Amino acid sequence: MKQTSLIYNLKKEEYKRFPEQDHCIYRSLYDPEFKHFHKTLRTGMEELVDSGKKGYSRVDLALAAASWTINKHMPFAYKKVAPHSPQDYIPLPVKERPPEDHSPELLSRYIKRAAHFFGASLVGITKLDSKWLYKTKVELYSTSIQEKQELKFPELNLPDNITHAIIMIIEMDHDGINCAPTFLEFAAAGLGYSKMSFLIACMAQFIRNLGYEALPCANDTALSIPLAIDAGLGALGRIGLLITKDFGPRIRICKVLTNMPLEEDDPDVDFITQIQQKCQHCQLCAKACEYDAISFAKDPDYEIKSKSNNPGVQKWYVDAEKCYKGWIENCTDCALCIKACPYSKISRKITPEEFWKL
């Protein structure tokens, strides 16, 4: 079965593992040459609250800020090595026993059932392709970083025995996304991230309790979209996001990397073909983008748009810098494109006032 690198015609001589610090969010903190340097989603937020614009009230922001609470205040969820606690409901001697002799098929069944139990909307398993690992990692995340401060981004290296990625999808709230690009959309995104934090923390502990290693990851460590495609969970569209059968791009992706021997899923080649053909003619996401960040080209190509793109893959590249401008102006992650995608299944538009009446 073809993997993502073959399906999207990766050029081996051109493709390199992506430096994590080149993402727009990190460039806003570290890259003085970035046009939005030292601007974050909080920039201008107070003025927007006072503007009187629908969907940007204090109540709307209160909901959005609350939705991010678990993500922002649960650092344990992202610990690659989590120490045992006396509060854990499993005796340390049991936790430290060697793994039991279960087949990859049975372990995969346990993993998928546990993922759904903990709140995953979709789950798939793939062998970890090292091409999708970040080249470097960001260890310092702060809006107080000074322009002349020396920053180091160490090489990212995983233990040699980490072989598989468990990819989990969280559906974002339909009504919140329907109110894009307001604070109510931001609430849907924040709730997605908080659910991700809960999910990866619980899944990692489940795997560790069975005697295996588990590295919980949200957007960090590895590129989520190609891993999700490898795991059979969707396809890459014009929008530059993963499109799933059930929820379109109205999702968040998280993962747990592990040394557990697991049975791998295959890419959904039929769905990938369907999306490639649909996106050639649809263009609704590009038309919805108010910042001209999404390509109108009929066919995918290899033409990158900014430093925040990684060359060497045949796809519709999104101009991440233009996209980030929308984030700054709306003090949200915008999502007008997600709202417009027909696979998101948002059939009737609602207003922020209607959101609070539902």
C-alpha cells in the first residue's frame, strides 16, 4: 500500500525535515524578519472586545478563554517521561511489570477502544515515518522573548525503539465553527485543544500502565497531517488541512508515539482521490479566505509561498503568513475556510446571537 510520501509525490532530493521554529506562531516570537513579529492572538484583543462587533463580546471571549483552560494549565499532558505518583490508581510493581504477550492485532483493538473511550472521534495507527518528525524542537515558548536574546533549537531525536504513531481526531464544535471568525470559533478550537490534552494524557498513561513507552504529542514532535493520512484518517485538500470523511477539516489532530507493537492501518486511497478531484474545482475555501492565503490553482504543485512552508511535496501550498494576518486581526484562528468546506457539513449559517439561544 502506498504511503503519504508516495501519494503526494515527495521529492527526496528536495524534502527536508521541517524546523519547528519556522511555524508562524513560533516565528511571531523568534523571527525578527517576520512581518507579524511579537504579535499574537492576544494582540488587540481588548480593543476588539470594546468594539461592539458581534461575536467579540466579553461573554464570547469568556467562553473562548475558558475552553482553553485544560490545554493551557495541564502541562502533565505533554510530559514525555511521566513519573509515577502515589495518587495513581495502579501500584508501581504492576506498572513496572514487563508487557504481557499480546498480539499486535489485540493490542490495536485495545488502543482503538481506549482512544474512543477517552473521547477520540476517530483513531488510526501507522508505522512512524521519520520523514514526518520535526528537525528541531522549540523548548521555550514565551511572549516576553527579546529580539536579541540568543535562542537555540536543539535537534529532535526520539528513542530508537519508538516505532508507531497512534493518531487521534477530535471533532470541533459545529456551532462554534459556524460563527467563524469570532471568539465563538476560538472557543470551538480551544475546546478541541483541551480535549486533545485530556486525550493524549490518558492514552499515554494507559500505554505506560501496560509496560510500554508512550510520548504524548499535540502539534509538536511530528507533522500530524501526513501521519493521519498514513493512518487512514483522511486526505490533504486545497485548504492545507486534513479533510476527514466524517467531519471534513472541522477537527484537531493529536497523537501518541510508542514502542508498542501494533497493527497498522492503510491510507484511504479512494477518499484521497475523491478529495483531489473535488478540490480541483471546488475552491470554496479559497473564496472564503479574506486574506488570499489559499491557492486558486487548478492542480497542486511544488511552489512554496513562505518560509513557513516545507518544500518537496506536491500539494496546494497555503501562504501561512497571509493566514496568520487573519489570526492577528480577528484575535482567533479565523477558520473561515473550515466553515466554507462542504465536508465540514455546515449547512445553515447562524449568528453569534443564535449561538447563545441554541
